[in-house]
Amino acid sequence: MKRRNAVLLGNILMGLGLVSMIGGVGLTIVGHLKDMVLLPGDLAHIPIMGIFLGALVWLVGARIGGRDRVADRYWWIKHSDNGARRCGYRHKHL
């Protein structure tokens, strides 16, 4: 798969995951309102599953699109040294 197609597929999956998560949160909130029954019985847990499935689709899209790495621009990553002390590995600070 060419890089451009991989990035496009990753962006589409990330968008679908975002829509699924927002829809799941919205349906969960609407389902908890008084006198509003969207899904009866055991089907009431489907919107909550949509949140987690949306997060999974988001992560798959990020992996395919090449956005799964954390950038070095975050302060905490640059300045945290806890893991290096535990395993005996010292890395060079930038």
C-alpha cells in the first residue's frame, strides 16, 4: 500500500472512530434522560460499546496512518527519566 493511500485510510478510520465515540457518548447521555428509552433491556449497553469500539478503530487508523508515535515536542517525555533509572539505561536529554 502506498504511503498516500495508507495515510488516507488511516484518516478515514480515525474519523469513523471519532464519530463512533461521540455518537456513543451522545446516545448514552440521551438514554439516561428521564422518560427516554432508546433501547430496551440488554441492548441498552450498545452505546457504551460504541465508545470502546470507536477508540479501537481510532487506534487502528492511527497505526495505519503512521500517527501512533508520540512526538518529542511534549515536555513530559523530554524531561521524564523514571523509566531510565529503573532499567539501568540512561538516555541523552535533548
